[in-house]
Amino acid sequence: MNLKLFRTTAFRLSLIYALTFSLIAATAMGFIYLTAKKELMNQTDARLQLEANILIAQYRANDIDSLFKSLQQKQEDKRTSFFIYVLVHHDQKDITTGFIPEYTTADGSQSFATLPMGSLLKGDAKHETDPVRVLLTQLPDGYQLLVARDLNDQQKVLKKIFSAVVLTILITLILALLVGMFFGQQVLRRIEKVRLAAGEIINGDLSRRMPVNRRNNEFDQLSRTINSMLQRLEQLMHGMHNVTDNLAHDLRKPLNRMRNRLEVTLLENRDCDTYQEAIAETIEDTEELIKTFNALLSITRAESGERRQDWTDVDLTQLIEQMGELYEAAAEEADISFNAQSEEGLELCGNKQLLAQAVTNLLDNAMKFTPAGGRVTLTAKRYGDKIDITVADTGPGIPEAEKEHIFERFVRLDTARSTPGSGLGLSLVKAVAQLHQAEVIVTPENPGVAITLRFNMEK
């Protein structure tokens, strides 16, 4: 047998439970045994007392000779063979000699004791040591009446009860140990599966998951928690690889452009204005790179939950009004109809700076892709226990096949290739929404698209 089984917590707990239950069962069975023994003895004493009382009543009603005859008849009667009768005067034989009573009646005339058969009957060597229950009564005129009963049958019953008690305790202990071994083996198998899965994960297979059964026990709950963690880690690792690849690709162009510009400028002597122009363009490219890195840093902090300590009660009504005032002039300059509306009294616990950045990114995208003469709207409304912040535009919209990809980092649609940007705006929106446990809903419109941040106020 695998020695690991005996070291499992399940087996040890089962062993403790088995020993505890066996001890309780032994105590209960012992109490039952002692109670049965006492009850049998009480019944025997009651039978002896009844038999003695009948004989005493006969003696009082007649005389001693009548009692002798009655006892002789009882000895010859097979129906009373389980009783032993002795009537003797103390001058002939004092039965009380060597008689140690277990208890005596209040008047002192009757005493009970348990004696070996040989002390009452001589010549029966086979049954000399058999126990008998004795009731000794002192009669007037010096006579002693002894009524006894063989306890062999009672002893047999008690032995059967004792054997049943011991057998029950042994069966209980063995069954408990077997159950402990069974559950310990089950735990070992489950742990072995987890160990194998963990080994594959360590070797680089992040798609591997811990096994989950339908029992929904503590192991399944732990496995689900670990699987959720692994799912999150896999997403983060996948996102990190994508970010690394995309970042290397997207940074190569501006860096090469800066390098080529500076090399061309240094090929020959230039006037001061040319140098200033080259430096200005290089600074502009550098600022775009800094914006890209800042956007990545904001996304990373939002996804990690680092900004939760900055949460306060945010007045969304005021925030929407401020956004409306900020973009109204830009929309008018671009010949775009802009409208911002919010219900009164909308509040949300969150990070005001990140929420404002998310709304700003949505409005920037809407303004960027809405043609002149188009329309952009910003609304905030309450629907039961939810608050929706929606930015809608009448631009080219988002193809259905691209809806799942627009929130990935550095992803830009074909219609956005000719416009400035890094492809990180909607990624930050998604990260801020996840930080606030909100949904991001993309709804196609004709024309354009509406993107909604839905916050659940019950959370």
C-alpha cells in the first residue's frame, strides 16, 4: 500500500474520527452492557424475593413442617428446577458463616449475595464454580430459609451482549479505517491530477487547467479559483506578447523617421531655420512616443487595480457637463453638431481621473471619425441600479467582425490608418471599465456607432 496514503490529512482525520467514534460507541455499549447486567440482576432478585415471600407467607399461615413439605415438593417439581431451596435450623448448620451479603433489607431479616454453587451443594464438581444468586431469610425459631437461582443463563446472555459490544466496536473501527483509506486515496488521486497539471503549467503550457468535477466540493472551488487565476495570467501573458510585438512594430517607424531626418540634416551644412524645423519635427515625434508610453502605463495601472486607493465619490453629472463644455468648441470648429446631456444627481464611486480619461478617449475617437456636418452626443442616464455613459457618432461605424478586436492594444481599423493615433485609446477605456467592474457595450447605428460604459451600482 502506498505510504503516502497514511500521511494524507483525510486519512488522519478519518483515523481520529474512527477512534473518537469507537470510543463513544464503546462507552455507549459499555453503558448498555452494565445496564443490562444490572437489570437482569434486579429481575433475578425480584424473582427470589417473590419466591421467598410466598414461602414465608405459607410458614406464617401453617407451621415449619408444612414449609418443609412445600420445599420438598418444589425440589421435585421440574418447573422450579432453576431454584435451589435450603431450610435449616442454625443449630444444625449456620448458613451465615462465610456468607458475605451484598446488601440487606431494612429490617435486617433478608440478605442478598452471589456465591459459587459449591458453597451450597456438595458433590457436583462439574458445577462447583457456577455462580448462583442467593436470598437468605432469617425465620423465627432460629430457622434459616435460603432461596437461590442459577445464574448460568444470565451469564450466557451477558456474554452474548459483551461479544456483540466488542464486535460492534471492532466493525465500527475497521469500517472507519476503510472509509478513511478510501477518502485518503481519493484525495491522493485528486492531488496527483493537480500536481500533473501544475507541472505542465510550469513547463510553459498556460492553457492547462486544474481538473474540476461536478461534486462542487472544496477541491472544485479551489480549482475554479486557480483556473480563474490561470485564465487571467494567460490573458496577461498573451497581452504582454502582443504589446511587445506591436510596440516594437509601432515604435520602429517613428524612431527610423527621427533617425533618417537627423542623418539627412547632418549630410550637409544647413541654415538655422532648417535645423530648427528638423528639431521641431523630432520633438513632435518624441512627444507622440511619450504619449504612447503614458497610455500604456495608464492601461497597465488600471488593469492592475493600482489606482483603487484613489477612489472617491465622483459627480458624474458635473463630469459630463465639463466634458460638454470642453468639446463644444472643438466640435463647432470641425463643423460637427455636439450635444451633452446628463441626469441630475448621478454619482459613482471610482477614480475621477481615469473616468474622465475614458470619456475623453471616446469623445476623441468620435470627433476624429465623424465627418463635417455629422453629429456627436454624450449622455449619462440612470436605468434602475445601473448608470450608462454613452458616446454616439455618425461616423463610418465599426464592422461587426471587428467589434471584439477594437479594444486590443495597438489595433487600428482600416478606416483609421490615415488618421493620427496609437491604437491605445479604446484599450484604456476597456481597462478603466474593468477596474470599475463596468460593461463596455458597442451598439451599431445607422450611421455611426454608440459605445456605452454601463456601471452597476449594486457592486
